[in-house]
Amino acid sequence: MKHNLSIERRLGDWVRARTPGWLVEFTMFVLKQAWACLFGLLFIVMLIGTSLIWQPEWALQRYDALFVFAVTTQVLFLLLKLESWREAKVILIFHIVGTVMEVFKLHMGSWNYPEPGLVKLGGVPLFSGFMYACVGSYMARVIRIFDMRFAPYPPFWITVLLALAIYGNFFWHHFTYDIRLILFAATILIFWRTRVWFFVGRHPRWMPLPLAAFLSSFFLWLAENVGTFTGTWAYKGQATWQLVGFAKLGSWYLLLYVSFLLVTLVYRDALFRQPQYPGAKTTATGLADAV
């Protein structure tokens, strides 16, 4: 299935023609990141917009409207070829994994959804699964848009065990010891040599994978604050205008490794054991060819 590369290329050409040469690469990096997280950005806009205008007496509840919006957006992304069916598989996996954890955490009182809604599972509004799907959409799209490679990548079975331990800790720490400090150390130990290779222009750049995970978790923490500021959900003991605790940034950091494992189930061809960038780039892929 072909992606809608004409839109991406036209956007890239338009920006490149209007940006000073020394600023092109930085500008394209920012725009590619924004394009990759388009689903998430639209969802944040919807959270803010509905919190400002929605009235409790309206026939359609706000949570149900968010669910309809998320489903509609996903369908449009596929129809407009902004996402492939391959990427949609990743998003579906994220939706299921995220919803299961949401149901459990809600039952344990970690957070709550204060508004009414019809489309719920175990008390959890089903739009919440799409918030995790936004992460999956971003990760799948950013790999394609930046033509990413991950090298040297550790043995795959080790990453599976790490992801299972992280995901399991989100559940069992309610009943026994919280091993997140051990898990933080494990992420560094396992991935300290792994570089995220990517293209902004014609030459490969790289970033340590743990650093990429930390930066991504910071922006997810910011997005989570949008959710609490708009009253969409609330943590136990948290006031509406109170910042989400920085401990949640650590939770997102760990959850990103689970997310990364789920993405690599579909994108195994982006993983390489050799330490150098695996080969020269030979074909244009989306906005990666814009500079």
C-alpha cells in the first residue's frame, strides 16, 4: 500500500523553498516530528476544544464525542493514506494493551474519569484506548517518515523480557514491591549502545535510544497535563490545575519501552545488530527526502 507521499513531498518542498539554508534541517526536523504525531496533536486539540464548549445537557456526552472523533480520525487516516494498514495494526495493539491497563488502574483507584458516557468498558471510556493509540501512531509514523534504523540492537528476546517486566510492574506493584528503579537501570544497561539512526536531509543522524525515550516521555508528560487541566481525567488527590507529578514522567519513560517493543513486532526490518548505520539510503521515503 502506497502512502500519500505527494502531500508530504509537497509540504517539504514548500518549506524548503522558503527557509534559509542553515535553518532547513532544524525546521524540517520539527515539522517531521509534528507530522508524525498528527493523530496525537488532533486529539489534544479535541480535548481542549470540547472542555471549553461542551454542555452537560447535550444529548451526546463529551466522552462519547471523543470516542467518535478518534474512530473517525483513524478511518480518515487510512482512507487518505496518511497511515498504512501495517501502522494500523500497531495502533490496534496499543489500543488493546492500553485499555486493559486503564481498566485495572481505574479499579485500583490510581485515577478516575469524572464525566458520564455510554461507550465504556469496566468504567473506562473507550476513547482512552486511543490515547495510547496516539503513541503507537506516532512511533509507527516517525519510523517511516525519518527512515529510522536501530543499531546495534540487543537480542530481541531480551527486549521482550524487559517489556513484559515493565508492563507487569504496572500491575503487580500494587500488591508487592515496585521494581521501577531496577527497570530504569535495565533500560540503560540493555540499550546504552543502541542508536536511533534517522534522516532529516540526505545524511544520517543519530541519537542514543534512552535519550530519545526520555525526550519522548517528557512531551507525553506535557500532553498528560493537558488531560488533567481539561478535567478529562484526574489522579487520586490531584486538583484540576495541579501539575501531574514528575513520577509520571518516569512511568511514561518505562511505558515507552513497552510501546517500542510493540512497534518492533511489526517493524522488525528496522532492527540491526551491527553498530554502524546499516547501508546508505537509496530511496526517498516521505518527508525524509524533503531536504
